[in-house]
Amino acid sequence: MSSLRALVLSCSLKKSPAKSSSELIGRELLTALADHDVDGELVRVVDHDVRFGVSVDEGDGDEWPVLREKVLAADILIIATPIWMGQPASVCKVVLERLDAELSEKDDEGRPLVYGKVAIVGVVGNEDGAHHVTAEVFQALNDVGFTVPAAGATYWVGEAMGSVDYNDAGPKPDTTGATTKTAAANAAHLARLLRDNAYPAS
């Protein structure tokens, strides 16, 4: 069984080294993926100067091209985002907008360059909305060519009107933890299938 590569784009609003629940759930997914011979790394997007836009390179010091190369080198993309006001974080939306450019980037057989790549999602927040956020992110990723596996998301939400972060909530092995393991297992399985059996040419 050959190894795969995963990339987490953590969409926290906080720059490193501030504690981040989004980073925590992203790292938990990487740990679960390691059980399936998947190597990976996590990048906190706000640590980079990613410009607004819908092209592969917005110029003038835009650092998205560096992150894009990591996306293209990965077999599995993980978007880890907090919930703010019931929505994916603004950083997550910037990432999705930048990925929109992949609709115009094709391989030699006319397929988007991200065809054959798998995407999963991790969501954290102190309010309801994990299903809504997951749906928004899944749709955007699928639109540009990523494939979403069964049970391809994991999440944790605190009590309504509460103030406890996932960072401080303690281990959740029977709930979020179990879901994280399932998402990782299915992502690794699907990524191997797609690597060995590409989608047909467009």
C-alpha cells in the first residue's frame, strides 16, 4: 500500500501561534490519516498573504500560488474552518474563491487539475451550523473538481450561547473522534481508488 499526501488548510482567523480549534481538528484528521499510510502537513492560511481574487495568482506578493502548489501536490485536501455567524469563516471563503480558478486549469486530457483529488472538511464552533457550513464547503469543492467521500466531514459544536472552544472541551473519542477516524479512512480509501483509476478524459 503506497503512501498518500494530505494537506490541511486551517481557516482560523487567528495567526500562529495562537491556539486554534480549527487547527486542532485539522491535526486530528492528519493523525487519523496516518493510520492509513497518509503523510501530511497543516498550513494556517492567515499566516500567509493570500489576496482576494479568483485567479491562480493575483500578483503583487500574493502567496496563494505557494499554497496552490501544495494543494496540487496533495491527494487529499482538508478544509478546517470555524463557524462564525452560522457561516464558514471568511478565510475559508477566500480559499474557496481562489480554488474557483481551478475550473480553468486543465490537464492534457481536458480535466481540471484537481480531478482525482479527495476533499474532506472539519468544522468547529460554539453554535449550531456545522451541517450548513459543511454543505457550503462540500458544494464549492465539488464544483471545482474535488471528490467527497462518504461521511467526509467531522465536526464539534459547543452548547448554544456557550463559550467553550473545542481546544478546551477535552477528548471526544466516541463522538467527534470516531467521526474523524471514519472520514480519514474513507478519504484514504477513495484517494487510492482515484489515483489508480482516473476519471475519463473530458
